Amino acid sequence: MIGRLLADKFKIVSLLARGGMGKVYKGEQAPLGRACAIKVLTPPDNGSTTEDEFRKRFFLEASIGAKLTHPNTVTIFDYGVTEDGVYFIAMEYLEGKTLARLIKEEGPFPEERTAHIARQICRSLREAHALGVIHRDLKPANVYLVSHADEADVVKVLDFGLVKNVESDGEDLTQTGLFMGSPKYMAPEQIRGEHVDGRTDVYALGVIMYEMIVGKVPYDRPKQVDTLLAHVNDPLPPLREKKPDLELSDLLETIILRCLAKNPAERFSGMGEVLESLKGTAGGQYTMTRTAELDSLRASSSLTPSPSTYRPAVSGEIPAAQTSIAPAATTPPPSRKWFPIAVAAVSIVAIGVVFMTRKSAGQPAPAPAAEAPKPAAPPVTAAPTPEPAKTVEQAPLVSVESEPAGARVRDESKAVLCDATPCKIRVEAAGLTVIVEHDGYGDQKLKLSSNDPPRMVKLTKAAKAVAASKPAAAAAAAAPATKPPAEGYKGAYGGDGPY
């Protein structure tokens, strides 16, 4: 492959890495002369997937992955398949290290570095989830860290979407030998073959943060099948069991524990919510205005971490709201001790003027007026003590999910309450009527009560969307099977290489 030109513009220069489903090469894009990384994918030959199925999946997920544009996600330049069946994807060339390698060389990390990396992963995945793309194989080997000038640990998330081989150690895990994910980072519902959504990636992020903090994953058994079962059945090992001298704020520990809840309904509803919570940790810019949810999480007997004796200098705790505004310091009034003297002086001058006037007129001078009495000092009144502000109890949160995920939720005045389901909405005691809407699907009204359990809404395709899909399906059936779709791919394949 060295020296070969793909799609008449990507020249393969050298081999960078090998993976379970292909290789990664360093390349050069003509005529720009731009360095790039080129994945060359090989369809599986174990009988589990036909080349036609591989082809369809490649182009379907490539078309979605190519839409990802966040700076913390690796950028795709082009993709396609050659006439002799070589599937390739060209993307930005990165110079740095995978998070897996950094943890091995420099781990465990301090809280500030862990939170800095995790926040960037959240931002990358938040965009992907909004587009309906679930990573399903988030792990340190798929997180690349680069440096830009004075910026260190800049995250680039790699490999969205394709089915991957489990790293083989000779075990016959299933009949196909294929999994959607890596055993050490897979969520319980993913292992059981149940529905996955953005919360599945939230679980994987929790494992990654756990590993960055203590240097080890929570579950690591000699056999992969035992690791999978541990994710489903075993209690989460306390962080300090893995690292007895751990120094960690209660806030970050609480966030990690919630991400690793075995029940998806008990995790954060999405990466945006994880990001907002991480902004309160060491090194994060505090922008949150809500604290009730994390306060309730701390009080939960199932998720409350063991008390921490460590208090970092840069506090990661959410600051308490001010209950009152302290009155400003009162400046003492100017001294009045010279006031009576000034009054007396003015009176004497006035009497002298009158006396001189009357004398000149031949009139006797009046008797001098009595000295003006000293004015009484004004009473000193103590500043009133402000009453403490009353605590306003926040309305409870109700989880709203939809099928398909990614729906918007509005109230009856059309105000957006949630950009993409699943999410949580505050509901007052009087209840709330919301409208769940999704492109290509009919809107659906939903009446929420403050004590509702998680609500699931199944949306029905709009009549126009259904009608439009028929000619599209017919056109797809008539198209030649050998002609590949247009270029672009954002996929993943097995192995722990940098791409």
C-alpha cells in the first residue's frame, strides 16, 4: 500500500498502526500537501458479516460521522471505496498520545487534570448525541491528547460507530465473536443486548474518570466474560479501595459514582448534564446555577461516597447561595460640636449690625439676644437587621425519554424545555403539559405530574415522512449494488491504535 494513491488525491506515505479490522497510514492530500491519517478497513472474513452488510454499515455510519464538527472530535476529510474493494477514510493527522498510553505512563492523574480531560470528552459526545450518534466504544484508546502552543491535553475523540472485535485472548465469547464495545468500559444494558442511548456513553466516561483518578478500571478480570458479568452484577469497588491514599473532592467522587450507576435512569441524562456538573470541580469555570440535584445525589444512600478528609485548595464544591445581603458599613455623620459656636457667632454679628443701624438713626440699641440653645444631637438608631431570605424549594425533576431519542420538549407556550431527549424537566405541583417533537415524526402532547416516574414517549412517523420514504426505498432498490455512496466516513475499528 505504501506509495499508492487513493481517490486520486490521498497518497499513502508510511504505516502508523495496525488494528483488528485494518491499518492506519500516514498520508498526504494532493494538491494541498496536507498531512493526514488514512484508515484502510478490511471486511471481516469470519462469516459473521457479509461484505454487502459491511459495505452498507460503512456508508450509513460514515454519512453520520462525517457531520461531527466539534473541535474535540477528530475531523474527517474524505472517505470511500476503491474499484478493487479498499475501504478508506482520510482524517486529520494527530501528533500526541492516546489517553490509554498516558494513564499507563503518568497515571493516576490529579483531580484538576482528570476533570479537564473529561469536560472535553463531554463536549465532543454532546454534539454526537444531539445528532443521534452513540459512540458505543468510548475508552482511553479512542481518546487522543495533543498540544497546541501553550494548550496541553487537548482532547480528540476518535472512532464513532462501527462494530468492533473484542480484543481476543483465545476465548470463545459468542458464536460471532463480535461485540459493540470493549468489555472493561461497557455499560450493563449494552452487555445484556438491551437498548442503548447517550447514557451508555455516560457510563463509559465514568469508567474512564475512575481509571484516570486511581490508575485502574473498576472491573478487570482474567477472563473477559467475567469482566462483563462484573459490570452487570458486582457492586462498584470504592475508589479508595483501589488507591488508599487518594485525594479527591466529594463533588468529583459523586459525579463518577453517578455516571457508574448500573441503572441508566439513575445516571446523568446526557453529556450536557455531566459537563455542567464537572464545571464545579477543580480547574473548572463555575457556571452552574442549580445545586438541588447534586445535593439530593449526595444524600442518596446508594451513591453517597465515603467521607473525604481531603479539601483541595481550589474548591470543587458548589458554593452555597447567599441567604442575605449584608448591610453596607455606615459612615458616621460629621461632628456637630462646632455648630452651636457658629450659630452664636452669626447671632452676635447680626446684633452688631442692628445696633449700629439703630444708633445711626438715634434709636436706643436693643438688649442683646440670649445665646441660642445648643441643638440636641439626633438619636442614634441601630441599623435594622435584615431578615434571612427564605429558602425556595425547587420543583422535582421528571425524566422524559422518547423513541427515537433526540426529541425536543416544549411547553404549551412553545418555550424549549429540553433540546434532546432523554432529559429531566422540573414539574411544579400543579403539573405541566409538554409537547414532544422530532423531525420526521408527529408531535405528541404529554401531561406530567411532579411525582411521575420516568416517562417514555413513542413517536409516530409523520405521514409525509412515511410517504416520502417509499420512493426513496424504490430508488435505492433500483440502484446498482456495486456503486458505492458518496464520500465521507467517521467510523471505528478494533485495536488500541491512535485512530
